[in-house]
Amino acid sequence: MKKKIAVLLSVVLLAAILGGCGSNAAQDKKEISFGLTAPMTGDYAEYGNVFKNAAELAIEKVNAQGGVNGKKLKLIIGDSKADPKEAANIAQKFVSDSNVLAVIGDFTSTAALAGAPIYQKGGLVQLSPTSSHPDFTKQGSYMFRNITTQVVEGPILADVTINDLKKKRIAVVYIKNDWGIVAYENYVKKAKELGGDIVAIEPYLPEQGKDYSAIITKIKDKNPDIIYLGMMYTDAALFSQQVKKANLNVALIGTGALYSDELLKLGGSAVDGLYLTCSFYPADPRPEVQEFVQKYKEKYGKEPTMFAAQAYDAANLLIQALKNGAANRAGLRDKLAAIKDFPGVTGKTSFDANRDVEKVLTKLVVKDGKYVPYKP
């Protein structure tokens, strides 16, 4: 009797292990799920919601065509609040759900890095549309991103600063988190190489409030001719207004994290003349871009942002991996890594050996309340 019980327990345990790993269980289901981990509430909620909107748009399109191999796709949403603890909890839930074959997210590098070890251990692809921290894809073979890193973007912005704008006295303001640190470091490194003079470096904590007067006073005393903003759009809009109020006549430049209609609304005339880069420009004449812009505007009543475009491409890359024959988690990882020159709305996408991408960034400037291409 004891022997029979032991055998029975072993069978039950084995079944639980196979079911929990999720590597093959989903191939027999009528439905395939993608997870989305993003800040749906909190300070970065706008970013998470455009992730959701864009991913759902991609999934709705393929489902309307019958799904993939007769299976419909579903998006399961986890609100990380851009908090690493929440991101880790969501990762545990997605890993334990055998229906989830891949995860899109997170938005911030800090949250993405927090979930990465859990996704790696569970053998579940984590494709971040926006984690530009160089260390993200170093966390394991299941980490992918479809955005350039700050190792790429920082030097481009430095080149614009020094060679295009002829600005050499540079002040730096950055948010003190994982992303902000690597963003400013890569910008400063290249700016110094090109002959720039870094006259001030001012970090701020996410929780310290939105009064930048003390930082602006310090910067004003250093007499810079340009300020680099390692910020998200809300902070940058408020900072720009306070710079204008302080009568500090200085140029502003920042990363693609600033690219949002909300920056224009919140910043008003204070952000006119701000330079930035981005991976997506809605006026791009390519058919795939114009189709996406039209469908997004029809469904959500507004133009898609760069972050919507990044999430849309992320979802479509996962869908393409399924179309290419991925039937389980490990197979999806392999098929995703093998994708070459995918015609995304953010440009052609191929993953290198480190599961990073190389894309051409668009240079923009805010002019009369609109983003327009910048040409020196």
C-alpha cells in the first residue's frame, strides 16, 4: 500500500511540475496568452496604458484574421506601477501560468530588471519595448528588447549638442534611478570626448516632488548654454516651465522618453525649441506606419506615441514568432531570436546575439507646439 501511494504521489508531483513549467502545455490550448507588465496606475500610467492599447490593437488584428494556426490570442495585464516589487510579483504569476507563452514589458528599466531573473528561471520570454538599460538583456537568454540602448542614444544626443547645435557648456539634470543614471552617463561620456564642458550635474529622486527651483538656481550660476534632461515627459514639462519662469535662456535636449503629446500639453511654450530623438515618427510615409497610425486613431481617438509604436512592434514580433512555428515557451524564444528584418513601425527589426536591436533614430525639435524633424 505504501509503495502504491508513493508511486501515485510521484505521478501527481510530475504532472504538477510539467504543468507549472508551461513550456509545452499551451500548445494544446485553444487560446494563447501574452502577459503585459506595465504601470497601469501611478506616475507612469500613461505609458502603461499606451502599451496596453497598442498590444491589444495588434492582437485584435490577428484574431480578426482567425488567430495563429486557429488559436486566438489573449492579453493578460499586470499593473507593475513601475515598482520593482510589483514587477517581481507579476513575473511570478506569469511564470506559473502555463497559458502565458511570452511577456511584454516592463516600461522602466528598474521594473524590467526586477522581473528578469524570474522570467529567466521560468524559461519565459520577456520582451521589453522600452528598457534601454544596457544590462537588461544580460540577465539571461530569455530577455529581449526592441529599442536601442542608452549606449546608442546618449552619443547621438551628445553629437547633436556639440556638432549640430554648437553648444559646449552643458548642465545635466537626471532622475536618479537605473535608467536615469545610464542615460546621463552615456551622454556625458560622449559629450566630453567631443569637447563639451560639463558645468553641472544635478540628480533628483523620483519621490522628492516637482519643485526644481533649487536645481535651477545652481545651474543658472554655472551659465550653461544647454541643459540635458534625463527625465520622463511630466518632469521635463514642469522643469521647462520653471526654467522659463527663472528667466534662464538656455537650450534643452533629452532622450526619446520625452516624446509624448502630453509633454506639449503640459509644457506649452516652455518646451518650444527642445531637441530629442525618437524611434517612431507618425508622419513616416511607410505603409505599415500609416496603417498603424490610422487604426490607432480610429480606435483610441488620438495619434500613437513612440511608446505605443514600441509596444505594437513588440506584440507583432511575438505574433511573428508564433507564425514561424513557435508552439511553447522555449520554441518562442528560439523563433523570436531568429527573426530578421521584421518590418516594424519603428523600423526594421533584427535581434543580435545579445537579443538587442539596432535602429535608426529620428532627430526632432519642438517647434510651435509640434514635433518636427530636425536637420542641422
